[in-house]
Amino acid sequence: MQKFRCKKYYNLKGVDGLIARERHVFDKLMEHKQYLNSEELVDAKEYMNKNYKDYGITDNAGNPISVDFNFDISQIPKKRQEVNIDKLLNLK
């Protein structure tokens, strides 16, 4: 079995892996927010915050972490554009 020697290798098992995967998906959704509706974005934010709270994820000072939008959610349409979410996550 070959050992991974890459410093950027992340173990995707366990809580740290779960949070890393979920954060990656959340970041991709925020990157392509123009294709989603406001309800989907709010759900994604609440889901990410729930994971942070449930697993007790904190910053270096011990403060709970939460995500927030860096844009005005009222500017996002209530109806989603015709786009496949799987394709969004694979865009570069």
C-alpha cells in the first residue's frame, strides 16, 4: 500500500472529513448562487451551521463557527433557474 505524502491530503473519514466535504459543497453552491433560489441558499446555510453546531466545531479561540452570506439574500430570485445541481458542483 502506497503512503500519501502530500501535505494537502485530507482524511475524508470521520468528523473532519465530513465537515471538509460539506464545506466544499457549500462553497460551490455559494460560488454559483445565481443559479439557485433563495430558499435553497438559506437551507444550505442552515445545514452547514447545524453541522458546525452538532459536531462542536470552533475557531482557534474556542468560539462556535457559523456561516453567513456575503451578499443580500433578497436579491436572489425565489424561482430557481433551470440548472442541474450536480453539474454546478462539478464546474471549475
